[in-house]
Amino acid sequence: MPDAAVAAVVRCVETADALAVPAVLDLRGPVLRDSLAHGPALVKPNRAEAAAMLGFDASAAPSAAELAERLVGDGAGAAVVSDGAAGLTLVSGDGIRLVGRLSEPLQGNATGAGDALTAALAAGLAEGVPTGRDAWAETLRTGVAWSAAAVLQPVAGAVDPADVARLLPRVEIEEIA
């Protein structure tokens, strides 16, 4: 990404912070790295993107939880690292560590699932950053359901609210050490 684009994203994060609006970022590479210092409320890379940005070889990358912890340590308020069928790992600055996934993986078109997840996370933070295990678990549960609902669609970017409602009870949330 050109330097001007990186600077523009950083300015957006700074502006959001100044206005007390949670910034939710689905980025990778230098723009993610540079934005962390400005304290986005939440970042959502996938495992490969997080590993590459943090300087790990994909074949020797740490767990999604370790990557999320590093992202929070580098300035994010919380990090959700997606890892395919293994689920979504959330680490927050207030010490919450959760994994969310469906009880059984779905078959379908994964194109757009990460975007649906980011939309769900942003919607979840629209009223403010969650505090406590239950609030983060509900935000993560909704993100898993939206992402899974997107997989069921033949066209990227579509989410059927009926699918979300049907999938929510199938989302498993567990605490991780």
C-alpha cells in the first residue's frame, strides 16, 4: 500500500480515537503495523496476515491466540484472529481470551466471510467497546454467525439474517488459557 494510503488510514484511526468512536480494522501488512500505535479498538487479521505482519514464517507461526496477544501488546484494544475452520480467537486488552467456532464446519463459498465478520464486529462495537467476558463472548458469537452465514451464500458479501438466527445457537465459545 502506498505511503499516502497508510497515512490516510492512520489519520482515520486518530480521528476515531479523538471522537471516542471505536476503530475496527481489517488490514494487513504495513498499514496494520503502523495503525497499531494509534490504538484501534479492534483489529481482525487472519492468522497468515497476522503472522506475516509480525515477522513470522507461515510454516512456523505461533497460535492464533499468541498472534492476537502480540497485536494487543502492540497497541490494539482487542484482536480477533481468524483461522478458518479452527475458528476465531479473541484477545482483549482487559484479559479476555476466547475462541468461537461453529459446532460443525460449513461447506460453501468462504469469499466474503471475513468481511461479514468485520461488519458484525463493527456493529457490535457501535455502542462502545465490550467489557467483560459475557459482552465479548456475545460480540464474538455474532461475528461467527455472520461469517458462517456469508459462507452459505453463492455471492460474496451477502448475509441472510435468517441464516444468522439459525446459526447463532450452533456457535461454541470457550475460554482459552
